[in-house]
Amino acid sequence: MCNSLKGAIYAIFTVVTCLAQLSYAAELKLLLDDANKPILLTHADDSRIFMVEKTGKVFALNGTKKHLFLDVSSLITTRGSEQGLLSIVFHPKYSENGYLFLFYTAQNGDNTLARLTVDPPNAKQTNLQSLEVLVAQQDPASNHNGGMLAFGQDGYLYLGMGDGGRGGDPWDNAQNLKTFLGKMLRIDVNQASGYSIPKDNPFVERDNVLAEIWAYGLRNPWRHSFDRETGDLWIADVGQNKWEEIHWRAADSQGGENYGWRLMEGKHCFLPKKECNTGKLVMPVAEYGRKHGCSVTGGYVYRGSKVQELYGKYIFGDFCSGVIWSIEKDKKFEMRELLRTNLNISSFGEDSSGELYVLDYQGKVFKFVP
């Protein structure tokens, strides 16, 4: 059957396609088809998985059923197409402290990081009474918010924030170390209130620089993740006109990387268009042009047990084209097309067992199965 397939086979409940040059079929099993702009799927380090809607609701999923866990729609604006509730993450010790972190666009347009304390942590539903705002970054436009939240193996929270919007980063925010825009932040949120700055952050000893910054030169990082086995960091950064890019940094990185925007788009000069000074810029490990898509969506290194052929591969896709690829670090970051879908891939998700999910912005949630 695989040899005869030239593309994807679509069914109401399942999308099936063959992985390029591999001898098995990868199957996406439909779990949910009535979500409202699903934008994230995550877990609380237990059997529960949670699906986030951009419009402000968080649902706990149980198979094909869902129930409302949290509603923050009263806090947010969705006036811009990229605004809303963009990410959540549960603290690594959530079962003990009940800390839940949110990233959203506040009604005044600020990119906002906030914390809730869910009490008890196994509650079926929670509210906003314990809300504490940790970061409020003014955004000059309504797009390029970024917003992914993820904890590293070091126990610190990493927040990816976009450059503030409009075309070409007109304020040059991504290269400006006095703003959070266009940056990867690294902060310690393990205390009961507020946050602190890790002493080994790369800019702690520099004057007139925001010490929360871990890396910079990002345009709109749409999903970053850590390999749960190695601790390596993967970042998908949405391009401007021509190139989508994937960055990788080893777990022992000391931070301070400059990923190049707006000097570079992918591995190519952007401003200036020729003979740009690449200096110590960190180039992406993979890129693709507009022939293959127009808005990269970052994913995860698969560490589950159900689809062994994907083990150790970084899985990501494109919102516009619906194509899903893999990258193998051990094969010099070889990028390979896995499947073509008709999905608007808004996000990938991972459960506590390392199994992988993909979200369709049109309202569907799928799971990778063998």
C-alpha cells in the first residue's frame, strides 16, 4: 500500500500517509474535532493532557471527551490574529506546588506572563483568584507575540517572545538587549512570589542589558521545546518573506546566542540584503523556502514508545502547507518530509509518556499512532 501512495489519504477520523523512504505508515488518529482555534497541548506530568484554545479556554482531555479546566477569556484580547491565550506550562513540581504559568495578550495588548496556583493540584477545574502577573511587555503591534513556555532540565522557565510585529522588525527589537521582544528569556520561578534571574544567565554582569535574556535575534519563535532525554533546545522561528528556520542548541549551552534576525532570515542576508556581517551569529540547522510553506510550527523530539521509527527525531510542520517533517540530529540535521496533510498546523503536543500530538487550527486534535 505504501508504494502506491503518492500523497496523503484523508478520512474523517484518520489521516494516513507513508513516511518518505521508510517502510511503515504513520497514522494520525483524530481525538477531537470541536475545538475552537486549538493552539497548544501539554501535560501536568501525570496521565492528564490539556488543550489550549487561543480564545482563552483550557480543557482537560480524556480520550475523545473534554471538560473545562480554566477560562481566562476575561483577561485577554484576540483582536489581532496572533493575539490571545498562546501558551501554558505546568511547573515540574506541579503535583506539590500547583503552579501553572500562562502566556497571553492582555486587554491592553501587553505580552503577559502570569502564574496561577491551583489548589489542590489535582482539581478538575480552577479559577483566576490566585493570578499573579510576572512579566508585562508592551508590544508595539498586534503580531509576532511568540509566547511558548517550557521548562529546561535546569528547572528554569524559558519564554520565547516575538520581535513586536510589523514587517522587517522596524524597531530593530530583536537585536536590542534592552527589550524582551525578539528574545528567549530564562527566569527562576521556583519561589512563591515573583521571579529571580539565574546567576549564570549570560548577561547578568553587563550594564544596561536585561539580565533575563538568554538568547536574542529571533523574529517570531513559534514553539520551542527541550528534548526530554538530552535536554537540547529546539526553536522554530517564523520567517519574513522567504525562509522558515529551525535552531538547535546543546543542553550545555551557556546562552547568549544571537540567532541573527533582522540581519539574517534563515541563512541569508535580510538587512542589508547583501554582504551582511554574520560575525558570531548562530545559523539555523535547517531551513525551507516558500515553495514548502510560509509559517513554521515547532514541535518535539519524539521520545514515546508507540511509534519507534520516529524515536529521537525532531518533528515539526508548517501552518500554511500542512507538511510535517523530521530532523535527525545524529544524521547532520538531515531534514526529511514525513507526511502531507490538509491541516493548519498550529502546534504539536507531547504527553507525559512522550507521545506526540498535532493540532489543526480549524478545530481538530490528532495523535500519532503506529
